[in-house]
Amino acid sequence: MSSNSGIQIPSRLPLLCTHDGVLLPGSTMRISVDTARNMQLVKSRLLKGTSLKSTIIGVIPNTRDPEHDSDELPSLHSIGTAGLAVQVVGSNWPKPHYTLLITGLCRFRVTQLLKEKPFPVAKVEQLDKLEQHTEGDQADGELGELSQRFYQAAVQLVGMLDMSVPVVAKLRWLLDSLPKETLPDVLASMIRTSNKEKLQVLDAVDLEERFKKALPLLTRQIEGLKLLQKTRKLRPDDDKRVLAIRKGGVFPGRQFSLDEEGEDEDSDDTAMLEKKVKAAAMPEAALRVCLKELKRLKKMPQSMPEYALTLNYLEMMVELPWSKSSTDCLDIRAARVLLDNDHYAMEKLMRRVLEYLAVRQLKSTLKGPILCFVGPPGVGKTSVGRSIARTLGREFHRIALGGVCDQSDIRGNRRTYVSSMPGCIINGLKTVGVNNPVFLLDEVDKLGKSLQGDPAAALLEVLDPEQNHSFTDHYLNVPFDLSQVLFIATANTTATIPPALLDRMEVLQVPGYTQEEKVEIAHRHLIPHQLEQHGLTPQQLQIPQDTTKDIISKYTREAGVRSLERKIEAICRTVAVKFAEGHKVSRAESPTEQHADQNTENKKEDSGIAAPPEMPIVIDPIALKDILGPPVFEMEVGGIKDKVLAAHRANLKRVIIPKRNEKDLEEIPPHVRADLDFVFASTLDEALNAAFDGGFPAAVSHLQVVSKL
Ligand code: ADP
């Protein structure tokens, strides 16, 4: 069928020789270009040309695969498809090549090869009409009947697919709007056909012959699908399954295939997920969203980034404890015993906590304030929070707010990137697996602020009983009820807690401990706990009270007991190692006895036999020094740079800093350093003398207090 009317393709076409795949008119195909001739064609025609005409090339299929890019042009198939290059993408990996996206326009026949180098150019004859077909362009006779049969088969095929898939709906629409004579090409490129079969369709220049060649291919696809659907009916779960349209896109977009294989695995995954969604007992709104996402997921090819995004989302949704909660077991009398047993010297705090819990027990929907424990580090704020959870029989989760300066840390990111995540509240709920845990909001005074929104505002919403029953994390995008969560906050100071947050809280001060209290805490709690952690018993290791006092006064400087606990831990560790090695650390004798004993001990060691440690190992001052090193008198302080810069700004001339901090002066800009007079003090004397012009009279000689700074 030669064309005398309609749109004409150029009479000379550069030829792109392909050996894989057959481009049919009306379909779009990706072609990888890496041979020298084809590369040349892309460079000089597609990349340099500016006119629409220069983007039209002739695609010749079935060219021998050029193993070595030989000089000689292989013999060319006489019929090709003129195509419009709609996209050219270049890459250097793994070797230089281009990927072309080409839409087939019409058939052509090569009438004369005009040149072979650097790429072949031929004189061509256009074989298909290229024009806007009008309605009523109906063929009669056998052709008319054939085209009608073909059309009906195509309608039947599309009817077997899931119409809710947009691409299927579009295909259905195309069947009616495309001229019938284009259907064999369009459908042959979509259904499962071999290259050889496609080549036969391409070579069928005569339309009647083309219908005859393509119809059996279409019928074969229909039969194949029928068979598949029948076997699937036997599996009840799957009968609503979407028939696979793997790559999406229809003419004039990308090709798709009705390939069914390899889909079963995905459908198993989604079927499993569907079951989980239904079993997650989520509220109506969340369920609706999940089912919608699930439906989308089923239609998505796995290679799409959105697939992973949707899958992650659904997995998160099914894991959340929408209606899973633990049973509260609050017995106020038992709670008092438990809280007392866990902590020492906290009577006032415990009394308030018990009141709080008692009121909660009477009125479970308490909308009272949030308890906020304020005090220096290591005074047991976190540990009281943990005890409260234990008393109530609830799960405990700590949320560290120190340094959080982005709203999305609390409320999550919108689901736009693969790395999007829910915020710390929803993540915490997922971790504990119940919707009524105790959440400890640690260090609310260290919340930051940034351009990404004020996290305090998000936190306020989390804590507000009027709002938190429908807290919406940006990632989930559906409300989650937080009203059953018991929030407790901690802070080192109230000064930096955002006022609106502070307003919602009842502040309970947890002051530091006296030396005597610390000794009690160590002996009642810290030592037994550390012994247990290291698999030791009091029969193996004993730390006398005097040693504890030494640790407190000589090795720690803190309001709480965190460093004290660490030192005790270090002692337990060393002793545990000694036990493991079968050695002895020290004994409880007086220093003289000990020296006398050391000789025999040395002998034992010399003989190479590891003596079993004598029990109990008692940590005396000497053993303490062995384990922890010499006592620390001088301690450095933090923030020297900021402090010195502030002094400089305030026009001060002399700065007294602890000797240990001398090294920190390196961080201070030289011009600031040059303006100031630094005094490095290691005793109180030195500090006082430097602070007063002419010295500090009372500080002479008799006041030899060793500074602990
Ligand atoms: P904070 O949260 O105040 O910084 P932690 O709760 O982490 O302090 O306490 C540090 C350690 O000290 C924990 O092991 C804790 O059990 C212990 N601790 C602190 N205060 C007491 C106390 N009054 N009684 C018993 N143990 C305490």
C-alpha cells in the first residue's frame, strides 16, 4: 500500500540497524545504541539536528549482531519502520552508549542505499499512510470483516483485564478511537509475541495479510489468559487479582506486555499484607487508607521507587498497636513498696508520684498535668520513670529530646522520599507494641529550634489531652490516638523549657544528694545492682562504706550518682576479670600485714600457678587506687571558649581558669588571647589572689585549700 496522500516522511532516511526487538508503527520502544555506525547516527543526526525532520530515522530490524564492529555493512532487512526519536540518553557506563526512545510512525521499504559511512543513508518508499483518520473510514468486504473480528478479539482481551488499572482503561478507550487498520501493529507490540512474529507483522505490507498474521497471535493471548484465570479460580484468594500489566503505558507511550509470569510472588506478598491490614484492628480511617494503598501497590511494578515507599508505609501501619494495650495493674500499696525499694532519699517525690498514680487509678481519663522531674544529671529522674512503668505494669520507652530541633523528628516526614520516616512518638509506639506505654520525654529543656518548625509546638500537640486523641504524624497521615499514653518529662532546668510546654507540666524538683545519701544509695542500690550485672556476689566482693566515701569525695564531683555508679562498675569489672584469671587483687588486712603477705604472693606468681582469689575481695584504699588510679583533685570545666569570648566582649582584662583547662586556650582566636591576661589556678589561694588586686590577705599560707576545680 503506497501512499500518495497524507503526511510524508523524508524520502531519504538515515538507518539505525537493530538486532534485538522489532519496532512496529504505533508503538514506542527503547533501543540501546552502541555500535560505531549507530553511535555516529545519534551524534550527527539526533544530537546536532535541530529540525523535527532530523529526529526521524529509519529503524531496520533483524540486522546481524555485529560481534566486531566490522567495516562492512551487514545485509539489511528491506522493510523498516520510520521512527521519531523522542528521547536520547547518553551514558559512559559500562561503555559509551546511548539509549533512544523511539515511536514508530510507518513502514518503509529501502529502495536504494545512498551511503554506508559513517552511517547508512537510504532512499526510501513510504508504505503506510500517515494521516489523521476520520470516522467512517471503514473498509468493506473481507478486509472489513477481518478488521471487525480483530477489533472484537481485542475488546475481548481488554475485557479480561482489570478495568480499574488506568492503563487498561486507556487501552479500552484507544481500541475505539484508533483507526482499525492500526490495531494489528499496536496489539502485536503489546501482547506476548516473539521477534520473529513481530517481523512477520512488519513484513505484512498488505493490510489484509497483516490482520491475518496478527489475529492468531491475539487469539493465542486470549486463550492463554483464559487458562490462567481458570487455574487462578481454584485459588480463592487470588481471583480478584489484577492481571499483570508489567510495564504500564500504552500507545503512544511505552510498550507493555501481558506477561503473567513472575507475578505470583508479588501477589503472595500483597495477599499476606492484606491479611495483616485486616487483622491490625485499626480505626476506620486508617483501614480505608491502607486498603487504598494496597490496591495501588498491587498495580505497581516492583521496579518503581514508589513500590518500596508504599510497601514500607503499609508494613509500618500494620505493625502499629492501634488497639493493642497492656492491662494496668496498679495497687497503690504495692506501688509504694516498689517505689521505695527502687529509690532512696526521694520521699517527697515518691509521695507526689503515688498521688498522681492514685488519681489516675480513680479516674482513668485524667487530663491532669504532665509530671516533669527537674534536677541535675544522675539523680534518678529516668530511673523513677522506669519504676513508674513497672509499678503500673506498663511498657517503658525513653525518647531523647536533647538536640531535637526539627518538627519532623516529632511528627515525621511526609511520605515523599524512600527515606521518609515517622517521628519519634510513632516509632516509639511501634517499638513497644502497645498503645498505653509510659513515654519518658527526656531532656525537654534541650529542645532546639530551627527553620524546619518548632518541635515544641509539635510536642505540645502530643501532650494536649484535647488534641492527642487524634495526633497526626506526617508520615502516617492518619490520626493515631495517644490518649492512653502516660507521658513523663525530665529536664536539668526549667529555665530553658519552652514556656508553653512548661505551662502543661507539674515540675517536681529532684535535688542532688548529700555525701551520706550517696553512700546509702551506693550500698542499697548501686553496688548490689552492679554485682548482679557482673555475676558477682557479696561473698566475692565487698566495698566498705569508707571506700565508698573515698570514691565520692576523691573520684567524683557531681550532684547525682552517675559517676559514682560508673566507678563502682569499674571496680566490679576489674574484680570479675581477676576472678576469671584466678588472681587476687587485694586483701582486707592492714597495710603492714599486706606488705608482709606480698612476698608469699609474689612467690606464688613466680611459680607460675595462678592462685584462686581469696574471698571476699575487699576494696581497701590501696586496691581502690590500683583500680581507679590516683584521686582526681583538679578537674576541668566545660565551655571555656564561650566564657572567654564573653569576658572579652565585656571588656574584662583578666581571666582565671582552672589549670587543667590550659589546653582549651588553643580554640580561642589569637587576637582575643592577646588582649587578655590569663591566670591558671589549681588552688583556691591562687584563684583568690589573682581575683583581687594586690592579693587576698586572708588567703595567705594557712588557707591551703586544694581546689577541686
Ligand atoms: P537522671 O535521669 O536523673 O540523669 P538516672 O535515672 O539515669 O539519672 O540515674 C543514674 C543512676 O543512678 C541509675 O542507675 C539510678 O538507678 C541511680 N540512682 C539515682 N538516684 C537514685 C536513688 N535515689 N536511689 C537509687 N538509685 C538511684
